[in-house]
Amino acid sequence: MKKGFTLIELLIVVAIIAILAAIAIPNFLAAQVRAKVSRVKGEMASLNTAMESYFVDNNAYPGCVVGYPGVAAAMYIPDSISTPISYISSNAINDPFRSAAAQPPYTRYRYLHPRSLYDPATQQSVIDTYESIYGQWRISSSGPDRTAGPFSYIMVGGSAVWNTMPLYDPTNGTVSDGDIIRSQMSADGQYPFLVK
């Protein structure tokens, strides 16, 4: 009599492996997202320290650079944060949730400094609105959905002000629509104006 597995036994083993894979793969992918979120929060904490050190030496926060090759509206941290004095080793820190293929070529964290974007002589009310929410600077990551925003706008002094964006919240699932934000006023982005 030949010994071996029957077709039924093999199908049962394959079904068990498929069930285990269906349980394990989503957990593995969620662990990757949680690791990236932790990385983003750590890098933003380092950038926060660099910003505050820069402020101590210069009595002002670094202005944001507007424009990036191929992306006119991009805003990022200037080279002055890393040269000539190295408050942080590099200002070119990439957001792990943005890819060059999806949004070429702007892959850095977004950095907003309203005083360098708007003219205080004519747009002080716009600056005041931003600073009432974020303080003098804000850094944001696209979050697990890999897109910035969606944003809500309010009109201040004839200008549309990029006011709020939903915040990343892990209770909404690992692919929450929100962005990960850190600003001068808050390490976790929790403001009454912002919605999760």
C-alpha cells in the first residue's frame, strides 16, 4: 500500500495556510505604517529642536523656501537650518509617506512660516490667523494616505488662508485621511480648529 497525502488533505493544508496569511499580512502592513508614523514624529521632534536652537541664535525662525523643481507651490525648510551652523545635519529630510513617483519631485516635509510668505504691511491679518492656529511655524507629513490635506480655507483680508487640515488619528485605521503635524504651538497638532 502506497503512503502519501490525499488531495483532500493537501487542500486542507493550503486552506489553513491561506487563512493564516490573510490574518498576518494586514497586521504586517499596519505595523509598517505605525513604524513610519513613529519615524515621522521622531524626525519632527528633531526638527523642532533645530528650530528652537535657530531661534535662540537668530531671534527668529527660519523662513520657508517656496518652490521646488517642478512644483511651484512646495514649501520646505531652508538650508540656513543646516549651514553655516548645523542645527540639524540636513534640511532635506524626506517624508516617508511621499514618493517621488506619486508626487514628483517634492518628497520633503512641508514647512510653513507665514511671516516669510506674507507681507506684514498688507497681510498682517493673514499672518495673525495662521499664528493663532499654529504659531510661527508648522511642519506636516502627508500621512498614510500619501496626500496632503484636504484643506479648509477661510477668507481673511481678501486672502484665502490655508487654515486647517484633518489630523492623522490611528483610531481611524492605519490609512487615515489625516496629516501628521507639528508646530510651534503643539507637538501633536491638537487644536480646536483642526478636525480628525
